[in-house]
Amino acid sequence: MSESKNFSPNDGLAREDLARRDLDHEAAPADTTPTDATHGAHDGSDGSQGSQGSDSSHAEREPRPMARMFPPGAGPSPDPAGSHHERRIRSFQPRRSRVTKGQRTALEQLWPRWGFDVDGMRQLDLGKLFGDPDLPIVLEIGFGMGEATTEMAAADPATGILAVDVHTPGQGNLLRLADEQGLDNVRVGNGDAIILLREMLAQDSLSGLRIYFPDPWPKARHHKRRLVQPEFLDLAAGPLRPGALVHCATDWEEYAEQMLDVLSAHPEYENTRPDGGYAPRPAHRPLTRFEGQGLTKGHAVRDLVFRRR
């Protein structure tokens, strides 16, 4: 995602970056730290997520070094994978965001217990991470400010949500909300979801995958940055156990068509819709405020629900 984001009302559903921007402006003076924009998002957050990206001449530049806000292990690291893994075309790019006092407090108090860096240096024991080896775990890539994630976790305490994002204020806000509501089934990962899937999750360890409102990267030259691609589905098929549900949602019609095409063509996934099309919004996916505003304006939101074969 680019560092400067300018949206007009015609850009589609108001994306989570606008929500973040509103929250950032309302925040009391606090640390301003470079962070990656998220992979996907609920309010239109991979994240987050609604940047159109930079011009092609600058699209492949390496992210600027990001300052560390917390001591090692005491909070999310600015670039957890560092030089351990090869650089690739990312579906997100760095930007600066302000962390409020409440978000920082939540990170300081809860990160050692509920958070982890996606460093690619170890395989996660999800049973140990969640304190229950029998708990089904759903991976959510991109969660914006965490409101929808919290709502889903509260509605289904028998399912663990492994929520990964790169947006520090959102990480802090999700931890704060989970703590306030007494939830113990949310864990927050900081870093690149590709590295998490490839290096840190065991075969058949996930019961589901959720990608809500990922960055559409609307310019044709940036489509290679979109998260939902055949190669991504290849990678996700490993940790997803047979029968696991893959649920994607987007308000960007052309991206929805691409998602439907690549998911339908992949041999490891099958559409849960007999007609092979889009699904109605499942009851477990909350209707966000910004999504509701978009729907009242006639914007189409597409849900896709596929099953791992």
C-alpha cells in the first residue's frame, strides 16, 4: 500500500484506511511509528486495505526502515522477518500511523500473552498458543481496527481466531477490545501472512481462512500485488485441513470476479454454492458501518465461500 492515500466517494466502499485515518486524527498525541498497511480489512482492511499503490516506477522500492517502538518480545517488531526471507512483491507497503495511548497500553500489557511476530523462524504450536489443542483455528488475514474480529470471536468462543496484520494501531485496538470483552480465543500475529503460511503453520492445522476486503490494487500494473492469486491458494492449501472453509469478501467487482475465477479453477477448492457463483453474506461475518454505508449507496459486496477438498 502506498504511504499517501487519496480516495474519492467514487472509489467504492469507504475502506478501512479511512476509518484508521479518522481514529488517528482523533488520537491524543502519541508515538508516530512507520507501520505496514494491512493485508486485508473489514471496512474495506491486506489489508486493510484500499490503497491504489504507487506508480509503477516506484512500485518495487524496498520499504523504508521502521523504528522500533517496543523492546524485543514486548510488542510487535517493525519488520519481524527482516532478512531471514527473500523479498517478494508484497500486497502491502509501509505507511505511518499514530498509536494512541490506549492502543499502546494494550500492546504493552497483552502482547507477551496474546501476540507474536511472524518471523518465519519457527513453527507455531497452535494448541499451545491458544491453550487448547482441540480448538479449531481460523486464520484471518487483515483485520483493520479489530471490531469485526472481536464480534466474531465473541459470537463463537469455541473457535480460535488467528488474526494477522501489520497495522500497529489495529493490533493494539484488537487486543484492547478482546481484553475488555473477556475474550480468550483471539491471538494476534504481526507480519506477512505469506511467511506465516509458508514457514510457521503445520499441515492441516487450520479449520478456515478469512480474507475480508483486501486491497484491490485497482490499477492493472498493480494486479500482481493482489493477495488472492493461484500461488497464494497453493500455499494456503497446506495448512488448511480438508473441509476447511475459505471465505473472501470484497466490494471491488473486478477483484471479486478474479477471486471467483482463481478459486473455481484451483483443484484444491470447491465452491459451496451449487450454482458456482457468489454466496450470500454468512451470518458470522458482521456488517460493518462502512459496508452498510456503501450498501445504501448501491455498492455491491461479494462474498465467496469455498471449501478445501
